[in-house]
Amino acid sequence: MAEEIPKWLRDAKRASENIQNFLEDKSFSDYQNDLLLRSAVERQFETIGEAIKRIREKDQALLEGIEGWRGAISFRNILASSRL
């Protein structure tokens, strides 16, 4: 395993925990109407997607046990392209 992979896995885990914390006790309406909240959540999704993308480049076989990893990368790409 490439030495960077554990760090990227920690980054993805931390970002997913951040999303859960940011959205705790929030409604979808809260999310829609709060630019700061939306930006923070979207940034964490970008972090997850970027970490997974980097892992894929080093050891795609490692990702086979992670459900939805392709979707995470695709979603990150959508978010990143919407900022252009």
C-alpha cells in the first residue's frame, strides 16, 4: 500500500464526519437557505472525492470494498466544475 493512502482515507473519513456534524439538527430547507452551510458541506464532499480519486490512482483494488467510490469521484467532479 502506498504510504499516502492511509492519510487519504483519514481525510475522507474526517470529511464525512464533518458533513454529519454540519448537518446535525438541520433541515433540507436550512441547507438550501444557508450559503455558508452549503459551501462547507460541498467542500467536504470535494475532499472525499479527491481523496478517493488519489487512492484510485495508486491502488484501485483497495476501493473495490468501498461502496459508491465511483459516485464520490463523479460528485466531486460535478461540484468542482460548477465552481468554474
